[in-house]
Amino acid sequence: DSENFEIGAFAGVMNVVDFGSNGLTGLRAAYHITEDLFVEGTFGRTQLSRTSYERLSGSVEILTDDQRDLTYYNLSAGYNVLPGEAFVGKRRAFRGALYLLGGAGGTKFAGDPRFTFHFGVGYRFIATDWLAVHVTVRDHVFNTDLLGEEETYHNLEFSGAMTLFF
């Protein structure tokens, strides 16, 4: 089979520094260059919750409702470090791979675009020749001066995806 293209949707949780953990949804598309090397594009969005300072102060709002929408897009390179098979019972074996990925993109945070780089690890479980299930952990890193001082934010994402090969 020559199904080198993969497209699908993901959902999960993203922890944004100072803004807590919030639900995340998005789309992903990949092209498998070789059996071990692939490139991937992702788009995700989450709604930021209030900071602990905002909750405790009662009336202070650091961000408007529109600024609480965080969206990102990434272009990644990935490498299957442990391709192989996963066994379910004694008679069923499925292809899969543990992979590393990293890349760059942009994040719209607090209404402003931010250059972002990311890195992560994931596992792809290939259920059929056209369907795969992913579990991925990524760290999205960007700089911001939202609270008055330049800081580097490490925003962790944990997501699961269903993708189709074609």
C-alpha cells in the first residue's frame, strides 16, 4: 500500500502557564516521506480560563473574552524511533510506532501572535491499513510579556487523535 498521507482530528487538554488546564481540539495532517520520517501540520484551539489572581481578586480581568481564545498552528518533522508491532491477545498484532517530533509555528495568545517552537513524543497505533490512533504529548514554547515581564511559557499538551490514511 502507498497510503503516505494521513489526516484527522484530535482532542485533549492543554495547560497554559498561569491559565490552567483547558480542553483542546484541532486538526492534523501528515505526509510520510519514508517508513521512519514524516512531516506534520497541526492546528489547535483552546479557551483559556481565568488566572488564580483573577479568581481571587474578584473583579480584575487580565484578558477580554476574545483574548481568551488561544489558537496555534505548527509544522513538525517527526521520526519513528521505535517502529514495530503491538500485540493484543495471542493472535492479533498491529503495527505502531513511538515517535519524536519537533518544529515551529505560531500561537495567537492574548490577542497577539507569538513565534512558537514545540517538541514532543507520541505513539501511533495503526488499527487498519486506513485508520490510526495517536496519543501525543507536546510542549509549546513561546515568549510573552503579558504580565509585565518577559517570560518563556512552556505549555503542555496531551492529546489523542483519530487519523485516516489515503
